Amino acid sequence: MNKLGKKAENLAHGVREHVRLGHNITETVKGKLSLGAQILQVGSLEKVFKNLFSVSKGEKLLKASQCYLSTTAGPIAGLLFISTNKISFCSERSIKFASPNGELIRRHYKVSIPLKKIKTFDLSENVRKQSTKYIEISTSDNFDFWFMGFFNHHKSFKCLRQAFAKAPKN
């Protein structure tokens, strides 16, 4: 198979894997359309990142990838942002949470991990289904995060590795 054919095959596999992880194809497509509309409305992924997360002076967005965050309640679709200072994730759709006073509220599920708090990160694969790849991130305060369902997990992992290598260590 030629190089272009292999790239097309890898992309098709990534798209299949991304859609397969969603609970329902209709909901997955709605989420993608909603995300696309948000990006168009704001103007760029960089502006979406700045609107969702606090961004320090000089911080630059390096890559944004559609993926899923693995949780005990199941995978959550969203965007993974890799910047010069942190790794951030925001769900595509809002999720119901119980507030401290017991009422149900809807919020986007967000995670932000400063690069200096990352202890280890690695590519992993599901032992039962080796085509399912994960990026596992462990933090210095003993939290583990599993991101999966990337269109191209190698590019995201490479960007994470470059960001981590350039980040100041404290």
C-alpha cells in the first residue's frame, strides 16, 4: 500500500474509533455540529480555548484535538487543548451535576492540568482491543487521566511530548 493509502486508512480508522466511542451516533453528530458552530461563532480554536480556560500571558495553544475523556460514568466527548502551559479538556456538551445545595445544574465538564504537575504520560492500548489507543496522563498529586478516540493519537501525543519537554519543571 502506498503512503497516501496508508494515511487515508489511518484517518478512516481514527474516525470510526471516535464515532464508535459515542453512546449514540445521533448524539455524537449533534455534538460535533454544536462544536463546529461554537468554533465558527467565536472565530478560531484559539479563541475557544481562551474563552473556556484562564490563559496566562504568553501562553500559546499548540494543538486542539477531538477526543474522549474516560470516566467512571463512561467516555465524555470533547476537545483536548495542548498549550505551552497546560493540558485542558472541555466536554462538547454540558453535563448535569448536583450542586452543593442539591439542585441539578448543567455545566461543561472541564479538566486543566498544568504541565509542571504531569508526572508521566504514555501511549497505551486496550489489551482486549488493540486498535483502541489511549493517552494516559498521571499527575504528581496521583490523578490519572485517560484520553481516547483521537482521529490521530500519534500527532496529539507528539505535541504533548514537545510541550512537556519545553515546559519549565518546578
